[in-house]
Amino acid sequence: MKQKIIILLTIYLLFNSALSAQNIEKMNKSELREHFVILTTKIDSLKNENINLQESISKLYTNSSLLEEKNKTNEVEISRINELILKNENERKRIISENKIEISKLNEIIITLKDSISSFQSSSNVDSTSTTFNSFAFIADNEYIIISDTPDTNWAKGIPRIQEATRDGVYSAITDVKIESLPSVYSSLLHKQFKVCGNDHIFSAKIKSFKLLSEFIPHFGQVQEWDGTYETDGTPLTSEQIALDIWKSASLYLVAEFDIDSQEKNIGNLYFAVPSDKPTPILFSFLSDSSENSNIRDRVSQISYKTTDYENIQKDYLSKLDISHGKWWNNENSSESFSFFEVKNGEGYAILNHVSGSPCDIDFYEAKFSIWKLKNKTQILLLNMTDGYYSTILATDIDGDNIPEFLIEDGFGYCSLLKKVGEEWIDYYSWKIPYHDCPC
């Protein structure tokens, strides 16, 4: 028994260094019992503390588990909130883009209204879109700036006469104008300076007179009637009769005839004009290096084939024609066109067209028009993709924002200046000649 007490007391030494082993040997039984009680009490106290520590550890484990569950819940909530933030950001961008387009249109309306108010006393026939020439105007037949597409026929002076058109399939008639009958917003343009622009050249021009121009694309049967070939014994119409037919069938425009301040005899094709007080447009050149152009074309085409639009059309193509292979953009009835405009070294904009079939095909017809940006000769970004097939006439920057506008036409009388407004590409200015022929 004494031996056990000694062992316990020896353990106690760990907690009470003042009690030596020699002192324990000298103790009597009473003193040993007293120290044994003290030691037992301390051990019990330590046991209780251990129990309390175990309970604390258990609580800590429980709290840790709860915190982990809350963290998981928080992560789910954070993910949901991030999705909402992204959705709200996309919605914000969409609304901003729509607002920019609306603001741009409203600004044009404001300009138009101001001009209309100033010329109200001169005439009530000035249309609400007739002052866009203050910013941009199309050129017809290489010699007329289109001023208004809703003129008054009472402005005409004399009878219509045939006018040679420069666009394929377009027939024109023209007549002089009584300048005194024009609203001042138009007549004040006489002798004003404009910058007239082609693919790679800009000339200074001065307004010298006004005309009423009528243009449309007639059906081939009507052309046959004019030249007397519709029937075996047909009689050709006179030029006066044809001019009157055009006048009755076509759209009518008030146009301004101009003289170019240039000694050059060959001025090339002219497409649009801006007032001389506006910034001089920048004209971007087609990429001249054919091998580099071909390389860019292949890369852009390969990316386009993997877009959702192209893949959906491909499924439709196989289904409608009941075939198991072949590509809608690469078959005997398809065609491709590509243009690349170099803005600066290594950077530029590409236009890609694919069309399959013809508008008259009942089995399958699809066409896609897309705009791409090339950065640092490596990165290719899709900017816009839409239905339709359009020829790209030129690329320009008319407002100095370092983003090109594209002059395009669809081959059926429609021409427009494609411009980026906000996040959207829109037909900012357009000119439509009536198309009466068969698209096939």
C-alpha cells in the first residue's frame, strides 16, 4: 500500500516540485494519507477538466460542421447572386444599347424638326427624313446627291426624259426643277460645297442645280415591251414613252447635280457625300496581299462554320434535302464572298458572305452575312451575324470614332450604310430602289 502511495506521490511531484523523493520517505502514515488526499483531489480535478475539455472539443466539432454547412449554403447563394449580377449586367448593356440607338434617332429627329421649323413658311411638303443630307447622302448615277426621297411632283419643270443609270438593271428618268418652288432648306444648298466619296478617293464638289430623279428595276417583261421584243410583231416604245413609264412606276427623289473641283478625267465610281463642314471621311483599303487575304479568309470561314447559326442551318439543310452529308455553304448551289479592310498594321475588319440556293428555291435557301474584327493578326472576333447576302462596296469612318461603317448592297435595289450604334450594327442610312424583276 505504501508503495502505491509513493508512486502516486511521485506523480504528484510533477505538479509540486517542492516535495522531494527523500521527503516522501521520511513521512509517517498520517502525512502520507494527507498528501494522498491532496493528490487524489488534484487528479479528480484534472479528470473533470479533461471531461470539460472533451465537451468543448465536441462542441467545437459540432460548430465546425455547422460552419461548413453554412459555407456550402453561402457558396450556393454567392453563385446565385453572381448569376443575377451577370444577368443584370447583360440587361443593363442591352438597355444602354437600345437607348443609344433611340437617342441617335431622336437626335436626328431633333435636327430634322429644327430644319423643318425654319423652312415651314416656305413649304409644308418637307418630309421628316429629308435633312439627313446634313450628315450623309447617297450618290445616284455618279453625278447626283440624293437630297430627299419624298419630293413634291409640283416642283418638276418640263417632261421626264431617260437618264442613263450606272447600276445594273436600274432604269432612270429625270426632269428639271423649278428652284423657286423648292423649300428654302433645299434651295439654300445651291453652290454649297460637299465632299463626294468613292472607293479610295474623295473630291470636293459644288451643287450647281436640282433635278427630280425617278429610278427602279423593272421586270424583264416590261423591258421587252419597251424594246418591242415581248411579242413577235411588237413595236418599240419611244424614249418619251419609256421615260413616262419609269416616272409612273419608280420612286422619286430630289437630287442635287454637282461639279467636281478636279482636273482628273477618270474619277471612278462615287457612292456617298457629306457636307464640306463635316470631318473628311476615312476610306479603308482592301487588303492587297492576296496570300494574306486568303489566309485570313480561311481562318474566318473555319470559325464561322462552328457558330450556332451555321450549325442550325446545316441541320436544316440535311433534313430538307433528305441527305446524310454535304455542307450548306459548300455545294454546287452555294457561293462565298469575302472582303478584308486593313485599318492599321495587323488589324482590320472582315466581311464574310455565304449563300446557298436562290430566293426562288422552295427546297432550300439560306444566306448569312457576318462582320469580324482581326486584332494583332491573331485574334479574330465575331462582331455581327445576320441573315441575307450583301456585297460590300467600301469601308469608311464618317464620324471619327475609329469604328468603320460599311456601305453594302443586296443586289435587289437596296443599299445601306451599316453602322455600329451601342452594341448593335444597324442600317443607319438606307436607299431603296423599287425592285420589280424576278429574283431568280
